[in-house]
Amino acid sequence: MKNFDVYPLFNIEPVKAQGSYLWDKEGNKYLDLYGGHAVISIGHTHPHYVKALTEQLNKIGFYSNSIQIPLQAELAEKLGKLSGYEDYFLFLCNSGAEANENALKLASFHSGKKKIISFSKGFHGRTSLAVAVTEGASMQAPVNKTENAIMLPFNDEVALEKAFSNEIAAVIIEGMQGVGGVQIPTTSFLKKIQSLCEKFGAVLILDEVQSGYGRSGKFFAHQHSGIKPDLITVAKGMGNGFPIAGVLINPKFKAVHGMLGTTFGGNHLACAAGIAVLDVIKEENLIKNSETIGNYLMENLRKAPGVKEVRGLGLMIGVELEIPCAEVRNALLKDHKIFTGSSSDKNTIRILPALNVTKEVADIFLKAFTQVLSKSLVK
Ligand code: PMP
């Protein structure tokens, strides 16, 4: 059997990783400014994380959600404290798409309604309803298309007001759009969504799968705007690579046995990974580091040649170039051994390093980036 060929691959095979670095099987050292797709929050193979997972694996790795798993309560308590959502409930699952699928389902259970508003360039995952509210025709199979999904222009308050009615079950929006090229919702747009949701009895879902867990310089990106969503979804940075995701749920939602469920969600190993991540984020002050190094990077990226716009908060940065970015990313990888991310906007590079990235690493990147851009522009 062979693997189903759905990913375009770089011909690089990392065999070791530490902090913000990777090594391939030939011993080449790479700088990871992409964090394995915004997943690596506390740095590769962080010693506290490795120890916590190893110790847990030696005790018990998995049992079903039919028994007591106190690690789930510990994780929920620590997440509530660090994020400022102590009164919310936590439902644990395994991936970003699954978190959004469950949030959308909960919104429909709660409101008794079906129509979902989402926004252009948004990305919410590839399961049936998550992909229906995601922009990108090539990802949607015929069975995914539904008239319950209403896609509106991003940051357009007039279009939003016009589309809203009593039929809307939920609005889903990313704290900051990632795949769409790091687009930030305005505070005024988020406040408008919140007030329309309140007025029409709709549920506000913040997809913080990529922008959450300290990446934006606050625990959640929406906390820069002072809104309070009904449901918040988390994944990527939550397990630093171990598959774990969750939905933070306002206490007004009523839990009923059987309404949601999963075999793997909240297993012992996943919880051990999730707790270790939260402990390290807190102990090492990584949210502050995300803000500090993020601001430093953005300030200096704006000075680089050929940069049209730099968008971002903390360590979620989109650099829009005057030229397509594929060649620049390839040169960074080939000539400087630096991984960066792409986006659905062909001119925008995404920078998503580990939250404990240092100023020294930022400087190495800035120097290489300026060199590559100067060369690309001379051609
Ligand atoms: N929401 C957002 C904002 C994402 O960036 C992603 C992944 N790129 C997802 C949902 C889906 O997450 P997963 O791939 O874990 O299903």
C-alpha cells in the first residue's frame, strides 16, 4: 500500500527537533519559523513536555471516556485560569475541524436553528459542516454544499447587518484569519457580530484554533477586542504536536449525556501533553514573549525591501510581498535552511514560530529574509 497523495511535499526528512530548530537525516540544521503549521507552541521536544508525556505513558496512555480521568479536570482548570474563562466548560476532542464541528453542532442544539454565517477567506477545517463554512470550492465535495452556510465578505458590517435574521443559528469567525493570509477582524466588526448575535439569539463562535494559546500576544486573539464569545475552539498549539483540541463553552449551554462524544478525545496522554503546554506557557511567560518578539519582528519586517504590508499580532505574522512568495520561501529554505509558511494569498508569507523563539533567532531570520528579498528584487 502507498499513502494517498494529497500533500505537495518538500524533499526534506526531519529526524530531530529542539526548540526552534530541526535537523534532517543528512544532519542539516533548519530554523523553524513555521512551527510545524502553528502547532509548536512551547518549542520542539521541550524537556518538561517530554518528561510529562514519558511519565504518563509509563502509567496509563489511554482508556475510554467511560471512566474517571482526573487529568481532564486539571486541564480544564488550568486552561480556564490562564485564558480568563474560568466559568466556561471544556469539551475535549482531537483536531481543529472536530472542535469546530462540535461547536457548530452545539450552537444548533442550543438555538434550535440551522443557518451559519461565516466569512470569505476563512478556514475552519475539512469535516462536513466545518468545510461548508470554509471558503475554497476545491475542498468541498458535492455532499458538503448546504444552503445552511452563508458566506459573507470579511470585515463588512453593512453586509453582515443585511444578512442577519432570526434564522441565524451561529456566526463563526477566526480570532485572526490564518490560512487566508493573516487578516485581522476589526474590533468594530467583532463588536457588531456580538451585538447582532445577542439581538437575534445566535451563537458567537470564535475559531481560535490557530490564533489562540498565546500566539497573538494575548491568550486569545479576540481578547484584543474585548468581546466575549459563546463558544471558543482550540487545537494546534494546545498539545505542541500531540493531537488534542477543545471547545470552551459558556455556562448557559446545557450538557446532555450523549449530545457530543469521542473515543480518543481527552485521553490520558493528550491531557498530559495539554497540561504540560499550559504549565510551560505560564512558567516561561510565553504570552509576553510572543508579544515582545512579535512586535520586534513586525517592526523590522516592515523595513525589508519589497514588503507591501505586514499584518499580525504577536507571533502570528503575515508578510505581504510585492511579488509572489513561493520563490522567496524556496530560497529561504534552500539557501538559508529556514522554514516559513504559505497562505491562500500567493503574495503572503506566514511566520508562525514557537512562542519561546528568541531575539537571536528573529535576527537570523530578518537578516536572511532581507538578503533573499534584495536578490529577488534585483532579478
Ligand atoms: N481552524 C483554523 C483557524 C485552522 O487554521 C485550522 C487548520 N489549519 C483548522 C480550523 C482545522 O484544524 P485541523 O487541521 O486540526 O482539523
